[in-house]
Amino acid sequence: MPDAVTRLTPGVRLKPRSLRSPPSPQRERANRGYALRMKRLRTFLERLPGGHRPPTGPLTTTETTDAEELRQETLAKDNERIEREQEEASDRRDREV
């Protein structure tokens, strides 16, 4: 039986499943162990907060409008903060001189 790491050369075909020898008991145990670990991992991931990721794709008209409004609000707040920080910095420089 070829090793799991062995690479097949081009043109070499495996036997159909019906003609292969049955898997060894060790391999069957390993497969069951793998399935159990994957089941536990999947259960863990499903219980994490956040739920499923929504599908990606183009935004709807309302989503685009909401995003643009939020962008404009954020831009205005950022500009106000920048102006305020510049005024505070100039006030500090004036006091130091």
C-alpha cells in the first residue's frame, strides 16, 4: 500500500474503491478520531458570538445612502477635531513664547 505522503506519477491510476483492500483498524480509528475532532471544532466555531457573516456583494440603494451619510458625518467630525487640535497646539505654542 503506498504511503500517504507518496506522490503519484502522472498516468498512474489508483484502484477503484471496490477493488481496494479494506482499511486497517488503525486507519478506521484515526478517521473516527479526525471526524470527532472536526465535529468538536465546528461546534465550538458555531457557538462563538457574531453569527454567520452576511453575504458579500454590491450594496443596495439604502445601504449606499446610509454609508454615504455616515461618511459625511464622520468627515465633518474629523475636520472639527483636526481644527480643534490645531487651535490647541497653536495656543500652547503662543504660551511657550
